[in-house]
Amino acid sequence: MEPETHILLMYEYVEDILERRAPYREAHLANLTRLKEEGRVLMAGATGDPVTGALIVFAPCDPVEVGEFVLRDPYYEAGLITDWRAVPWTVVV
């Protein structure tokens, strides 16, 4: 079996993300749900306790597509994401 290269998208959030995300959360989750239904996102969720960021696992795709997703993400547009990076992840098992 050939390894597949997924894309891991890692977000870092503002410190008060839980208080500030409410007006944007529904649209943010709707985008992720649509991509999951299309098979383009495999899983996504917040990281840290308290929440400091998020991790989104994209199915094999063009990294440009991931960058375009970020720029259209309501959290990014609202300034809730302080940093992000997308890295290839080669899944072997």
C-alpha cells in the first residue's frame, strides 16, 4: 500500500477564543462540515485545555487549497487566529 500524504492545518488562537468565537462559530463549523461531507476534511477539533488552537486534517490535496480555506475561514477573517501553518503528513499505517 502506498503512503498517503494528508495536510495538517494547525491554528493558534487568541487567548480569549472561547469568549470571542460565538458570532463566527456557526459559519466556521458549517465550512468544516461541508468539507467533511465532501471527503476533503477527515477530522477537526480544538487543542489544549484551555483551548489554544485547533488541528484540521485534510485528505490528500493541494496545499494551496488549504491556504485558501484559511483565508476564507470566519475565525481568520475575525482575527481569532494568531498564526497558522499547513504541513504535509505522510500516513503509513
